Amino acid sequence: MAYLQVFESILLVAFGAFTLLAGSFTAYFGAGRSRKIGLGLLIVGLLAILLFASFTFGLAPGLAWVTWPRQEILYGLMGVVGATIGGILALTLFIFAIMRA
């Protein structure tokens, strides 16, 4: 059961983070209607992150029965952060090597 909870939490936090990123990009560079869509994406991303925090850290008293195992969730998040940093470093090295050639 813990594997499913880790999957759900990482899915929710990744959805929230990337929706926040896409929403801020769209709201900043968009014009007119797309700027409003970006603002909506920002709000949805923020709600997803708040929902993740509520499930993981028990912030909402009414949702206390849904809390996820905090230590396992943090292990999963550290895995995702490590993989992201490693991917960015590898991509940076690749781009640097291509530009130097």
C-alpha cells in the first residue's frame, strides 16, 4: 500500500510543480486570453501543491485520516529531485560539448 501512496504523492507534486511552471510561463509571456489561462494554471498548480502538503503533513484537520507516510514520501521526492538534477547536469554537459565541437 505504501508504494501506491508514494506514487500518488509524487504524481500530485509533479503535476503541481509543472502546472505552476507552465502557468507562470504562460501568464508572463502570453497576451490576452492565454494570460488568463496561465493564471488559471497557476491556481490549479498551487492547489495541487497545497493538497500534497495537506496529505503529507496533515495540514487540514478534516483530512487527517488521509495522511501519507511522511518519511517514504520524502525519500521519493529526494529521488525525483536527484534524478532531475542529474538530468539537468547531463544535458548541460551535452550542450557544452556540442557547442565546443
